[in-house]
Amino acid sequence: MTTKQLYDFFLKHPFVSTDNRKVVAGCLYFALKGDRFDGNQFAAPALENGAAYAVVDDHAVVKNDHYLLVGNVLEALQQLAAFHRQQLGCPVLAVTGTNGKTTTKELIAAVLGARYRVEYTRGNLNNHIGVPLTLLSMTADTGIGIVEMGANHPGEIAFLCSLAKPDYGLVTNMGKAHIEGFGSFEGVVRTKSELYRFLEESGGIVFVNGDNDLLLRSVGTKLQRVTYGTGETNFLHGEAIGALPFLKVKAAVGDLPVTIQTRLVGEYNLENVLAALSVGAYWNVDPDAMTAAIEAYTPSNNRSQFISTGRNEIVMDAYNANPGSMQASIANFLKLPHQQKACILGDMLELGEVSAAEHQQIVDMLSEEGGISVFLAGEHFYATRSPEHFLKFPSIEMLLNHLRERVLSGYLVLIKGSRGMQLEKASPLL
């Protein structure tokens, strides 16, 4: 079946599912394969649950004309999304970066949503499957599309750009993450810059932090820029005027000053807020509407959350971690006023050959501070040199057992670690 033929089915059944347990009546079910499953085997249940058609690549499961046979289901999904993108008339903004891309994407969606009908990446569906699903969620009524792009290997951003064909781009920052996949920090820079190179070739426009020299060098001189930052020469500039614990921002939108009290924990979120404001100002969203949208945004999914348990207060930032985000979270946490503080940190994963040095640097950073209880979980942190009063656990399970036996009370607690460490499990014990 050709992409055009499949698209004719999509136009009649414009909702796509890749999970047979979550199909809705009349949708298209795409039978994707994983390391431990073959979606072809769930095509029949998907149809029984209400899917109109099942897109499969195993002829042995085809029973009737409600099975659409393609050569490769994943490629069919990607090509369908790319074809759909070509039919859409709306501009598309791509957002990537080492830290803050999901928060920035959601803030931008909130700001633009005050004036336009916006479709954007839900959660962190930012990979070779999530990006096609995001594109396929856009319709003829979509005013602006926002596509988050993640990557852990060279070439991934370029590939996602070939599907989404963004007109605009924003790279939040470039830091040390997924070094195992990228090979080096230089590999990170080259991969994130793939968005810039696509826009350069297609005549697109970039939103860029005008205070970040690395980003400015990576953009080069050929791309049209819309800058944001703390410097007054930027298209949009602002500053943090408080973060105890919630970030408060003062910014200038054109000639109009605005003050925004966010629900985001941490001064490091300033650049995310300024990025969203710059995008909104570029698209002529009313400053008061932008202010209201950002003030109403509540972080979720263990990102920059402030949680009061009744026994402790938690700064929950355990969705992911790399050296840059870990240092920023700790630095912000150290500024917060509280008599009793505790850091619960989990390993930063996928750092490759720089892992030992980066974990040691985090421990050294904390070693310079007094009066803070420190709990370190994971093999990498366990192998570091640390003060005797730092408690180290080779696994998350051993940390959790300790917290069950020795209950913390009256503390301000930072929880930070890579997603694979599952540090959110510590929250119910606090």
C-alpha cells in the first residue's frame, strides 16, 4: 500500500493509535514492533476494541480488508506523517535542547494558545514515533504546530526535521547528556545544530538565547534570529526578581513591562519563560494574555514541581538529569531558605566515558556546603569519593529501604536524577 493510499484512509479515520488497549472507535491502529512485542499480534484485539483498520506488516495476521498491509509499519507511520505535514497550511515550530525543552514547549503552547489554535507534542512524545503522532494530530484548523524533538544519537534531529519540516526552531541549550550515544560533547552540539542547518537550507527563522555564546555560534550568520535573554539588546529581555521557591519574572514585551509570578521552581527556568515570551511576542500575542497563560501553567510529571506532603516540602525534579541540569537544580536549591535541607540524588545515566568525572563533580559541589543531608543512589554516585556523612546506596531499592526505616520530617528536600533511576518512588516516603 502506498503512502497516498494510506492517507486516503487517514482522512476518513484521522485518529491514530499505536496501543491496542487505547484505541477509540473508528481509529487507525498501527502495529508497531518493540524489543519485547510485535504489534501485529495485537491487530485483531485492536479491531475488536473499535479500530476501523489495522496497519500491519505481517501478511500472516491479515484476515480481511480491515487489515492494511504495508512493508514496514514504522516507516509507513513516518511517511504518512510527513505526507500529512505537506498538506498542512500552518507554520510549525520545532523545539529541542539538552535541558528544558519540554517545559519550554509547554510554556510556548500555553502562550500561543491564548490567541491561536495550537497542536503540540503531548508529554515527551519527541522521538521517531512521537513526532509522527504529533504531526498526525494536527488538522486543517491548526493555527500553529509545536513539535518537540529529542535525540540521543547523531542524525536524529535531521531525520525528525525531514518529517516535520519546521518553519521555525528553538534550541534551549546544549549540554552534556546522552554522551554514550553522541560520542562527545561536540557530538551533542553537532546534533542539536541539525535543526539550525535544516532551517538555514529552508529559509526558516530561529528563536535563540542571545546570552548563550555557544548557541549563537552554532546558529551562524545566515539564519534570521529572534533573540531573548537578560541583555537589553535582545528582541525580548527580562530578569528573575525572585525564586523562593517559585520563579518571578520581570520582562519587557516591546515597550510594555510585565511581571509574571510563575508556578515553576527554580531561577534556571528564567530562560524557558523568556523563550516562550519571545515566541508569543513574535506572533503578536497580547502581553496580558501571555502573562496570564504562564501564571496559570502548572508543571507536572516530576519537572520543577513543589510538593508539600504535610511532613516535608519537596522540590521534585526527577524526570531526568544530566550534569548541567543537576548543577542548576542544586545551585537553586542551596539558595532556598530552610532550616533543614536534604538532597536525594540519583545517577545521571548515559554519560559514557565522562560519567565518573561528572558524578564526582556533583559530589564535590555538595561537599563544599554544610548543614545539608545528602543521599546518593546508584552505582555511579556510589563509586564517588564523598564525605563520611553523605549516605550512599548502590541501588534505588536500598535508598528506599533506608527512607522507610529512618523517616525524614521537617525537611526541604530536592529529588533529582535520571528517569531510569525512578527517584519519584521516594516521594511517598517523605
